[in-house]
Amino acid sequence: MRIKTENCVGCGICLDYCPVGAIKLRDGKAHIAPDECTECWVCFRNKVCPNGCFEPTPLETYPAVFKHVLSDPTETYQDTGVPGRGTEEAKTNDVTGRYRPGFYGICIDVGRPGIGTYLRDVQKITQALAKVGVVFASPEENPLSAIMTDPTSGRLRDDLLDTRVLSIIVEALCPKEKLPAVLEALKQVAKEIDTVFSLGIVSVWDEGQNRYLFESLAKVGLPQPTRGKVNVGLGRPLVRF
């Protein structure tokens, strides 16, 4: 995204619309900090400038395309065919069967509008998870997995580490017995990153598995969940375990 400074009157209306504060006033004109911009196009799509100063720049590099598609909810990620951040998460588990008995799904929403996240911080999370033995979602299921150069170590593409997105979702499968180690790893890495994340834990409905989840949370000093999403299947599961 660029601002046609020749048309800018420095009114500052656009500053509050940027979800990550990448628009600045300098010498009486609005400017976009390219390293901070996520290419979400909120400023352009919402026509926030009374003088029409915002103009999308050509997305000529993979990092530019990647951060735009991940940050603009009106875009669809080509490899998964899913709009938004490019993944179904656990919403269709009764059809896909990605999370099955004896395992927990780990879904981590990294960054939020207003904060964003650089992929170098996301890599710290994926590397911490890889060390305790999770299996990441396939590239066909999740955009983040598509930019992993080594899923066994959680390493991402070097040329993308300084790329900033509004948010991105880490998805992995965790064997039941490794859940406490995963939770402890996330507690530690939370102290090392300059962003926020929320943790979602996916489980099939099973009394023993649910009890183990609550015990594991208590073991590492995390509160029990007070809300969640329930996929009841409505009597038509296409996957039977």
C-alpha cells in the first residue's frame, strides 16, 4: 500500500484506521512504514481518505503476497481454498477427522488486529512445539505449514521471518501423553515473543480425555477453560473413529 502524498493534506483521519499503527504523519503528510504494514488494505477497502490517497502497490514478491492474503479477510488462500486466514481449524472435524481419540488438536492464534505479529515470533512458537513432538498440519490444510522448511524443527522460510501479518494460526496434532510438555513449552515461549497468542485445545468428547486435559492444565498452573466451541455433528459425522 502507498499513499499519494501529492494529494495528502495531512488531516490524520487515516491514522486511527490502521489496525497496526503503520500510518504515520511526517512533515505534514501521511506515510506508511513498509516494515510495519501488513497489507491488510483496511485503509483502501474502507475508503477512509477523503482525498482518495491510498493506492495498492503491486504485490510482486512472495512475502508481500503472503502477508496480504493472511491479513485481508476478503482474500482466499489459494492452496487451501479457505478465506480469511486460510484454514478451517477444527470447525469441520466431524467431516475431516483431523483430531481423533488419543490426541489433542493444538490451535494457536498468534497476533491480533491492533498488535499483529512478525513471523520470527511465530517461528519461536513452532520451534518450541516441535521440540516436544507435535505434528503440524499439512500444507494443504494450513498456510503456516506451507512455509515451513523443516516441520520436524518448526523452522520457517528465512525470507519471511521479518514479514508482519495481522494474525496467523498454528495448528498441530499432539499425542495425549505429550500435552503437559506442550503446555509447559508454550508457557515458556510466551515470555520470549513480542506479540500475543491465544491457545485452543481440540478434543473429541470423551470423559477420560477431558479429565486428562483439565489435570494437565492444572499441572502447569493454567486455568481451566470457561468457554469453548462444540461441534455436535448433528448426527451426520462423515468420519467414524
